[in-house]
Amino acid sequence: MRLFRPHLLSFLCYHEAFFRIKTSRKVLFLTFDDGPDPESTPVILDILDKMHVKAVFFCNGNVAEMYPELIEKIRQRGHMTGNHGYYHLNGWKTAYKDYLHNTEKADATTSDKLFRPPYGKITYRQYRDLKKRYKIIFWDLMAYDFDRSFGPDRSAEVLKKKIRPGSIIVLHDSPRSNCRCYLEEFIRDSVNRGYIFNLPDG
């Protein structure tokens, strides 16, 4: 079963993390995980430029080291980079110290301020320590753009139907993602419905 929003237990366990920005304004926060990627990042950046939208790219440190020019391009175009771990580790399956080290190792090339746990899976002990150093950003809406069996039409429909004021939307900056098929149209439709796109503070 696919969960388009995080499970209630996530809010209870990680109550100081950000899942959705509290606001009554029709504002959305667009984020991209798993990059940078030489195939997908330039396309996403061009779409965002065309639509005058800024986003946060939660990047993996090992990939950021391979493509520093893409990290620079993301920042030069006015977007933010966030920390998605050095390697894309599942916190539930990773020892406490190893997980913290993996996160901190990505600071230099991604961000030492914003962190998104890969898969959204992090133990409470890992979370408790990392929240002292980072703003921990989960999401309000997952479109399953990385799931090829789900398909771009269904992903686009999830976004269209389920956005709400303050939604933090997670998409993926990778060749597997289908978001490039509908990103421009999603942004245009949202703007036509009165939404604006913003960057989070910090």
C-alpha cells in the first residue's frame, strides 16, 4: 500500500521535524531528493527557471563529490541544497554511530543545516541527536515519481489532488523519476489555482 502522506506515528515520534509548513496561505515547498544527476538535474533546473520557482535539492554527499559543478549550478540559480546523507542509508538498518557519521560526512558538499533522512527512515535515537544540528525535513506529499510501476499520469494526479497550503512536496532528481514529464504543467496548474512556491527559512 502506498502512503502519499507520512504515517501518524511519524508525526508523534519526530514532532519537532518539518512535514508541512503551518500556514493558511496557499504556498507550496518543492523538494528533490537523490541528486545531483547529469541527466535529470539540468532538465529540472531549466523547468524551474522557466516557471520562476525555487526548490531545495536534498543531495547525497558521494554523488555531490562526483558532480560539484551541478551543486554549484543548483546554488547559482537560487536554489538551496540539503543533506540527504553521504550514502543513501536506511536509518532503521544502520548502526547509530554509522548513521550519524554518514550524515555529517555529507555536510561539506551538501548542507550542514538541512537534513532529510533517506527513505524517511530514522530511529528516534538518531533523530534526537541530529535535530540538535539540523532542521530535519520530511514531507507532506509523496507522488511516487520514482516508482515506474506507478506511472507519470498517476503521480501527476496525486499532486494535483492532494496539495494543500504549506505542503512540502518530495520529488526525485534521478533518471528513474517521472517528474520531468509533468513538473512544468503541475507548477502552472498550481499557480493558476492561486498557489505560490517558496523556499523554507534557513
